[in-house]
Amino acid sequence: MRGLFKQVVLRGGEPRFGCIMATVITEKLSRLFINVRQVPQLLAPISPSTVSSSEVPKVFWKPYIHTGYRPVQQTWCYYFSTLFQQHNEAINVWTHLVAALILLLRFQQLSQRVDFGQDLHAQPLLIIIVASITYLTFSTLAHLLQAKSEFWHYSFFFMDYVGVAIYQYGSALGHYYYAIEPSWHEKIKGFYMPAAVLLAWLSCAGSCYAKYRYHQSARLLSRLCQELPSGLAYMLDISPVVHRIYTVPPSERADPALLYHKCQVLFFLIGAFFFSHPYPEKWFPGKCHFFGQSHQIFHVCLVLCTLAQIEAVVLDYESRRQIYSTLQGDLAHNFSALCLFTVTCSVLTAAYMARKVKNKLSFKEE
């Protein structure tokens, strides 16, 4: 108002306050009218086909958190249809979806020569393949459908963490059952599988809790809850493979399974780097909305790691039967029961956290 007072033209030594106030009120009312008319458009989900890459935020379709308005809800078909539209979750969705379809085809091929129903020693192979398809499918759904609402945003990512826990257990079992050397088996057989179950569940629980409890202001605590259990689980799960790589005699270094095992370790380490560090977004700010995000690179590396791992386990299943049948005996049923226990604990944990989210959102609405 002081700025307006200085710019006014005086008549008879007195400022024209009536004219000024009428003009200010008219302008504010017109702006308010325009903003009110735009509210429904602002609250509606953005169509990916109408947004340029410079306008899309790093996380596309963020849920409507801490707003005073109820967002316009779209049908599930709407979000499934975005599978064929351009947005910055498209690469994340398609990488895992394609990998899941590849593994389904691989499983169909294996079922023609592997008797998963009658061969006791084929059960761990079945578990790791199903676990891989599960985590890829859950991740696909989480990235595709998480914007349906704030509740579904949390719920789908909780489901994603369940898939990761199942995959961690499947990886631990596949390495322990098929890839392990007798000398390493003797050292870790007393604690390896129970520890694998515990760390897989802690990975799920820690990720769910970090998603529910911490936000950007507590990024360090969030990473600690999410990455520490997963890091410990990976070090345990991969130990039979690393031991075998470093102790294999020269005559067996040409084993194709070892090459696939080395590839899976390499791809995982590269993926872990991009999961923890936002490159190349930091190098090219504002240029990686649709393509080139660190999380997309992480997805690609994780897919390559999984595909290499499955091929390595299949080769070990076919070529090391004399070794693992002697070491494992008839324990395959016990390991299958542990898998069911891991799945049950993880699902119950995710369901509990989803209920906490629902109660929290209901309290906010009140």
C-alpha cells in the first residue's frame, strides 16, 4: 500500500484513496476468481501426454500429501493405461515387466526338462525363480499404480518390499544349496539359513518403517533403516559365491556358471552405487526426468543381475548334483518351509504398516 501511495496522482493535495482501494479490491477479486476456477484442474492427475519433460517433477504423479483438498480420483484402468504413455516412471515399469516376462518364458522352458514336482533337489531352483518373478512383478505394480492415492502409494511400496524380502531369501537359498563349496558349507551351515530368514524380514520391516516414518528431512535415518539390513543380507547371501570364485582351482575357472556368478556380482555392485547416489541427475539437472535417472539405471542393473543369477543357478543345478545332493541331503523341504515362514512374516509386517497408514490418514481427514 505504501508503494501505491507514492505512485498516486494528487488532486488538491489529497490522495484519491477511494479510487486506489476500489482498484486493489477489484484486482484481488479477479485473481481469486481465476484461482478458484483453476482448482479442479490443479487437483486432477496430470496426463503424461500433455506434459513436457521440463515440467515433470523427479517423481511423477506424487500423491496428494498434506493438502486441504480431496484429489480427483481416477480409475485403475487409467493408471494401467499409462503403461503406454510417456512419463518418468515408464522405464522403471518396463524394465521389470520385461524381465518378469523373460523369466516366465525361461521357467516354461525349464519345466520341460526339470521335474519340479518330483525332484526334491529342484525345489530351491523353483523357489528362486518364483521369488525373482514375484519381486519384479511387485516392483512393476508399485511404480505403475502408486499414484492412485496416498494410501495406495504406501501400500504398493510395502508390497514391493515384501517382494524384495522374498527375493533375498530365494537368492540366499539358491547360493547356499547349489553354488556353495563343501569347505564353506562346513563353516556356515549352523547359522546361514536362519540368518538369511531374519535379514530378509528385517529388510522388509526396515524399508516399510522408513517409508512410513521418515521423510526427506530424515534421509540418513531412512537410508539406515532401509539399506543396512539389505546390505547385511547381501553380504551373507553372496558369501558362498564369493568364496567359490576365490577358491576355485584353475582347472574349473572356465566353468560357465562362474562367469554368470561374476556377472551377477558386478551388476549388483553397479546397481547399488546408482541406488545410493543420484547420478547422472546431479551432472545434468533437469535433463533426466524421462530417461537417465539413477533409479532407472539401478533397475536395469538389478534386472541384469537377476537374469545372470538365474542362469548361474540353473547351470549349478545341472552340473553340481553330486556335490549339493551330498551336502544338503533331504533338507529341501525344510528350506521350503522356511521360505513360507519368510513370506508370512513379511506379508503380515506390510499389512500391519498399511493399517497404520490407513489409521493415520483417517485421523488427518478428521
